[in-house]
Amino acid sequence: MPELTAELEPDTRNVLLTLARIWSTLVTGGIRSKDAAADWALARLPAGYREPLAHARAVYLGHEHDEHWDEGVRPCADHMVRAIRETYGEAAE
């Protein structure tokens, strides 16, 4: 995951959506599309972390076109990384 999160700034949308896919796959055992994984993760993220992932999903689906990102991106990504590590353990390092 360090390689993935290192790409957060230049490829924010895809990194957030990929983290959602990893998290949902580890928890459920099912492989979802990026938008379906984002839906799954949004239902589990605390409210304060949802906006960046919701925006990434909207851009991915073509509902929004402006890939503007605010300071909430890193906390959202960090929260998903923690959830992945808690689910999968240290092997996710």
C-alpha cells in the first residue's frame, strides 16, 4: 500500500477508489467495481471522511468533471488504510 498511497496526490481519484476496492474485498470476499466499492465504503466511513470518496466516485461516473481536491483527501485515505490494516493485519504494510 505504500506505493499506492504515494500516488495519492497525482492520481487522487483512482487511489481513493482503489483503497475502497481493497477494503471492501478484504471484508466481504467479493470483488466490486470501483463505484460499487465506493458505495460500500461510503456506508462505513465516518461522516467526516466521506466527501473525498464521494467526489472521486462522482468523477469516475462522469457526474462531475472537476477533479478539485481539498485537505480532506489524506485523512480519508488514511482512514481506509487503517481499516484495511485492521482487517488484513500487518501484511497490508
